[in-house]
Amino acid sequence: MLRIDVRADIRSFERTLDNVQRRQIPFATANALNATARAVQAEERRELPSVFDRPTPFTLNSIGIVPARKDRLEARVFVKDKQASYLGLQETGGTRLPAKRALVLPARITLNTYGNMPKGAIKRAIARRDVFVGKVKGMAGIWQRPKDGQRRAAPGRMKLLASFEPVAQYRPRLGFVPRAEEVATAAFPREMRVALAKALATAKP
């Protein structure tokens, strides 16, 4: 799970308040933390299309929040576990190992509107009579044989539909943590002023 915690330390500020005002601090702080967390969430979602080409709704909805409460002054913004399984390496960089024998990387398989292989595309391709799984000139993958007329004109020309790769390398490019820290640092003081003003305005003596 990728996450960032936004905590509040306002002990020095509390010393400037009277007892009535001080009782409003936990409530105001929780509200300010939650508003800050929502600002971080919104900014992370807004930036995803600039990091990834046509991110899916599943990826766009990957940012979650654990809200703060009066008795737990901490809000948490995180990437949900399922999405973190593939977004994590986009944040830290590193090597992705295959869950099975190898990673399947598309070459000439038609992609969907999000630039991904459609579900079941590999099974449908392999089911065709002119497609086979194997190696051609040492490259493992899913290959399509040329049509009869093409075979006579250019014998031996196979079309690579998808390649099998043992690993995939990723460079850090998501920027989730530094972006969240920047937004939270800027937003919390402002949200705290707003939340405290509302809380004090409604405080009962």
C-alpha cells in the first residue's frame, strides 16, 4: 500500500486559547485534516492522466482516504491494494517479475481505448488457426503465420502479436508521495483556520 499520513501538532497554538475554545480543537483539527486529505486525493487523481496515457476508471479511482476523528487526529491518503500492486513500481521504480512463466507484452494485438490488451485477447488470438505460441529466431511470443498469398510472396515472414518477457523494468514516475506532501503542507494551515473559525463560532460556553 502506498500511503501518506497527515498529522497535526498544535500544542503551541492551544496555549493561546481559553478553555472553551480549547475544547473545539479536536473537532476542528479532524475537519481540517479531512479537508486536507480530500485536497490531496483530488490532486493525485487530477495528475494521473498526465502520468499515464488514458488511465482506466479503475486506476483513476485508486486513491482512498481513511478520515481523521476527534480521538484520532490523523488522516490517511493511500493507493488501494489492488491498484498498488501495479502502481507501486511506478512510484519507486524497479523490476517487475511475472506472476506466471513470463510477462505478455503486446506488439500487434489491437488495444482497447485505454491502451491495454482487452480481456481475453490472448485466448482469442491463440485460438486462431494461423496463430501459434513459440520461438521465431530466438524470440518467444505469440506469432501469426502469413496468409497463403503473402507466404508465397515473402516466405517465412511471421508477425509478432505479443512477446514473452521474463521481467519488466520501471523508472519512478508517479510522484505520489512528494505531491501529497506538497499539497498537504500548503493546504492544512488554510483548512485549519477555516475549521477553527467555524468551530469557535458555534462553541457553547
